[in-house]
Amino acid sequence: MAQSDPPAALKLPSAEAVASLRLASERRMMTDLLADPEIAGRAKEALSCAETDANRRRLLARGLRVTERIIPSLVQAVNLAQRIAHLGERPLEIYVYESPVQNACCMDMGEGRVTCAFSSSMVERLTLRELLSVIGHEMGHVLFRHMELPAAAILQKSQGLPSGLAMKLMSWSRHAEISADRLGLACCQDLRAATTALIKISCGLREPMLQFNAEDYLAQMKDIQTLSDTVEDAEDWFSTHPFNPLRVAALNHLWESQLLSGLIGQGPGTLRTEELDARIEALLSAMEPGTVEAKESSARECVLWGGYWVSAGDGKITAEECRAIRGLTDEKTAQAAEAELRGAQDLLPLIKKKFADAARRCRKLSSADRHALVQKLIVVARADSRVADGEKAVLREICSALKVNPSFVETILRMTE
């Protein structure tokens, strides 16, 4: 463990105060996702397959079970974080396993048991305060019951999962990481330590090589936000973790807040909770695919006519596809299009012309919104549970018309087929 001053008297906030660290939006997102039968069923299946006993056996066989006589400072840090997180006197085991990759996890083993595991490289490189931040983060996942929605396990077996649900799941996971980071800061009660822990883990550097400057690092987040509307990189939306500069910026906002000042008596305490929440959502929006305003008639028409074109890509338009198309636009637009189609002698040329007109007008939309339009059309293509090669070809043409990289189609389909 890297040398650092031992934590002095850290403040122990109340259980109610600690619970308030959780992002309200993250709590709502988790509730909504678990209320969806598709997600609830997949979560139940993933939890039933969790190999908690097998994981413990692997740790016992290949790792070191840590006691106070072996690494007293690590045990003390875990116990302190457990007290701050108000996880009670739950039976807790601590392991260290050999790995050059800095990693840590807290696993709810059932029946009130918790296992904390740390890679050897993490224990060697991080200071005690930094480790407190990491431990608090992992305990945040336990405290906020994030294990009840095992996003990574659901996404690993995502065959047949609607792309819209998959995107919501990944968005929730990013919010959940921010909630956990906030408990990490409350546990270490040191903004610099919480920040340098994230940087050491992400870039692998250690002190004295790493001379951290908060302003320099936060400038990266400003550049990310500046580029978010111009760079077409959809990979961000498929990440279950936020960018590290985003996480550091979120920690800085929390440090300035009345919320944290009331909890631990540190920080300027100038930022109201409403403003804090707004800033966090603005940061996370840099990784969201965006949504198109319903008032955008060009967007509604683009989805409608694009949907008909995709559906006709395999030579026929099924009833399921028609229902999916109607569900993506308003009733008035759908009825007008159906009337126009009934009066047409040759459907495909009309559909392609109507789509091309709408797509031209949609090119002024942000990159995120144009990707969101393509995502909606992939939902249409999957309405009859399969995506034919002809439909994939049409989707790629639609991408080109909307100035979206055609590889976006394959990315979504690989994730959900």
C-alpha cells in the first residue's frame, strides 16, 4: 500500500444522510427498469445463475484472505467504510488476488454476507485514502442494491433484448456508477484522494510520476462536451461506465454542494441540491444517444417513411412491423401516410422519395439525434423477431442518408440479436 497519512477522525454521517447521496434519477431509472417484465425476467435469470459459492471458492484457492494480522490497514479501511456506509455488522470477508490490473469489487453473497476483493496492484499503488474511496464506491453498489439489476450479466446474454431497453440499461448503469462514486467520496472525505484514485486506475500511473492538477484534468471533460455534438462516436452509449473525466467533474460538483457539506462538514457548501442534480445530468448527457423532439415533423416523417422502407426490405411489410411503425410516430402522421400509400400504384419509389425528403431536413439534427432515429428504425426491423439481409442493406442506406456511420447498425444488432 502506498504511503499516506492515516485517516484522522472521519465524520460518520447518519444512515438517512448517506442514503441521500444516491442520485434520484438513478433510483427512478432502476425502479422503472425492474418494472419492465422483459428486464425483470432477465434479471431474475441472471441472479439465479450467479456463482457466489464458486466465486468464493476461487478466491479461497487463488487469493489471500486478509485478516488484521496480515494487512491491518486494509482491514481497518474496509471496516471504516462499512461503518460510514451503514452496512451494519454484516459478515465480511476480504481477499487480495494477484493481478496487474487494478480492480476491486464487493459481492453480496446472500444471507447478509459481503465479500470484498482487491487486485494486488491496486493495494500496492493506492494510498489509504484512495483505497477508502474505492471501497466506499464498491460498498455503494451494495448499499443501493445495484446487484438486483445485474446490467453486465443481462447485456452479456442480450439475445432478443430490444435495443431501446439495452440502451436504457446502460444509461442506468452509468448513473449507478456516479451514485457509487458519491459514497466513495463520503468515505474517504478527501476530494484529491477520490480523484487520484480514479486517475491511477484509468491510466496506470503512480506517484511520484503522477503530478495531479485538477484544472488540467477537468479541461478534458470540457473538450468532451464540446465534441459530443460533432463527433459521431456511438460507442459511448454502449458503455456501462462514465468517462473518467466525467466522474471527476461529478465529484468536484459534489464537493461544492450543500449536500456533502451537511454530511461531512467539508467543502464550500455553496451548490444547492437542485443545481447539483442539474449539473450531473448535464455531464451524463455527453454519453447519451439523445432523443428527437416530438414537435420535429421532419423527424417523425423520417421515422415513418424509413420504417416503411426497412419493412419492405425483405419484400413484404408484416402486421407486426406496421404496429411498430405506428408506435414510433403520432396518429395523424401515420394516418396521412397510410392514405397516401393506399392511393399509390408503385409503393417503393414513393416510400424512398418521402424518406429522402425527410432525411435531408434531418441532417441539421445533432449526431446523437440522428443516431437515435436509426435506432428507432432498427426497432422496426426487429419487430418480427428477425432482421433479413435486405432490411440490413436498407438500414445501411438510411445511415448514409442521415450521415451516420453504417457500422452503427451492426453494433446495435450484435448487441441485441
